[in-house]
Amino acid sequence: MVAGVATLAIVINALWLQSGTHPAPFFPAQWRPVAGGDTTGSVAAIAPRPQAAAVETPKAEVPVAPRTAAQIASDIQRELTRRKFYDGPVDGVYGAKTDAAIREFEHAAGLKASVAPDEALLRSILRSPIQSPPPPATTNAKRGSTANAAAAAPSKKVVALQRALADFGYGQLAPTGVADPATKTAIERFERERKLPITGQVSDRLMREVAAMTGRPLE
């Protein structure tokens, strides 16, 4: 009986209780499920679940507020000032002086007249190398020569002025009708005593003051 029980235990162990194949070829191959977390001898390992790739959310662009008309006008005034077309304050006010400077620049640059100062006009000014030309020196020289010629010509008004200044003790003046250095000195003395702007020049205001002093019109 002991031998029979032992033989039966060996057979049961060989057929159903082995986790791997028996070395003897006459026993059929049997597999035993592996318990717990032991994966030794398992047929296939469970692959880890792939994680979803993090999707980068695009950042929303902050809209840029458009510039005001005053800011654009200030930049235009600043650029026209640098180019000698504008000599007023940089205050962003589109007045007559700013408009005249813009028209002068557009004419010099050969641009079409704009309706109002805007970003397009500012870009045109920034791209342009044009500078306002200085006034011609010949014009000033011509004006000076004309003034000198007028001063050198005898004048009845100057004759009356010289006589009045000489009569009231402002100098020994000869009535030549020409505003010479002696006449200029007498005029400056009169203006200083009367607290007038000292110019030494024959002017309408001077004639009125001298006439008021003499009490009669200068003829």
C-alpha cells in the first residue's frame, strides 16, 4: 500500500504539479500559471501603456493698440524739425504750422499731398534724405545793398529829423538828409532819454516821438 501511494503521488506530481516540461519525453508538456508578480518563465511580458505626448498650447498673442494721431503727429514734427522744415513745438497738435511744414517737405520730396498725418507719411519722411535748403545768401546781400542805397539817398524826412534833433540839443547835425553816423548817435541819445528801444534807426515811431517833442509835424 505504501508503494502504491508513493507511485500515485509521483504520477500526480509528474503530470499536474510541474511548472516546466518534464525531462522524460513520454510525459506531455504542461504549463502552470505563475502566481504573484514573478514573471520568470512567462510567455510574454505586458508592455507598459504609452503615455500621451504633452501638447504645447500656443500662447495667445497680445494685440498691440494702434498709436494715436497725436503720437504720430509728434513723430512727424520731430522728424521735420530735424530736417529744418519745422521750427515749432513738438506737441502733437496738427496746426497750420505743421501742415505748412508737411506741404513744404512733400513738395521738396516730390510726393503726393497727403490728406492727414499718418503712419505712411511718417515712413516716407524717415526714408527720405531730404533736408530743407538754407536761404540763398545772394538774397540777403541784395536786400542789404538795397537798404544801404536807400539810406544813402537824401530824404526830406531825415532833413526834418536832423533839424529837430539839432534844435533840441541832441547834436550839431547838418541837414543833409542822409542818416550818417552823427545822426545815428543823436537818435540813440534821444531814444535813451525817452526810454525807447535803442536802435539808432529812422523809423515811423521815432518820427512820431520827435514830432510830439517839437509839437509840430516834421516836414
